[in-house]
Amino acid sequence: MAVRAVRGAVQLDRDEAGHMDERVGELLTAVLERNGLTADDLISVWFTATPDLHCDFPAAAARKLGSAFADVPLICAQELDIAGALPRVVRVLAHIESDKPRAGIAHVYLGAAAALRKDIAQ
């Protein structure tokens, strides 16, 4: 098995913890499903959030998904505060074990966040 990285992002409509839980849950579920992953395939997950999100940690939302993220190392960081950047965005970089070639990995950009990486968004 090779170590691969899966990218993704989602934009929140508002800075509220419950809404973050929903949107981050949607993003992570899509990453797992579109790549045919199970909890055992996950190595670690990095989250970043734009500076305008203060309601909660994206990793806390991941933990609420249950066993798939129960013992996976998670970490959060803040995105750079760039003028004109898309607001209220949570990004994810998941490290996985997979037999898929790099080109076979499905990167997941939901909703308006698809504009961030039109070259790899699926």
C-alpha cells in the first residue's frame, strides 16, 4: 500500500458550531465514500479554517462522526488571511493508505469551495 493524500474543502454559510459539524461531516463523509476508504485506511488528517471561523475546531466536528475518526490523529490550523480569499472555508488534507494511483484519488470540494481547485475538484 502507498501513502496518498486527499484534499478537500467546504464553505460554511455561517460561523456556528452546529453548522460546522454538518458541513465538515458532509465533507469527510464524501472523502471517505468517493475514495472507498474505511477508518483503517486513515493515517492522519489536517484541517485548516479561514480566520473568520471562530465557532469550533473542525477536528471536533470530525470526532462527532464516530468510530471512523476515533483514533485518527487530527490537527487544526488557521489559513492565511489573504485579501479577497473565499470566506468561511474549512480545508482538509487527509493522509491515507491506498492501492490507488495518485491520479485515482478523488479530491472533494463541495459547493462554492469547488472554485478553489477547479483543476482537481470532483
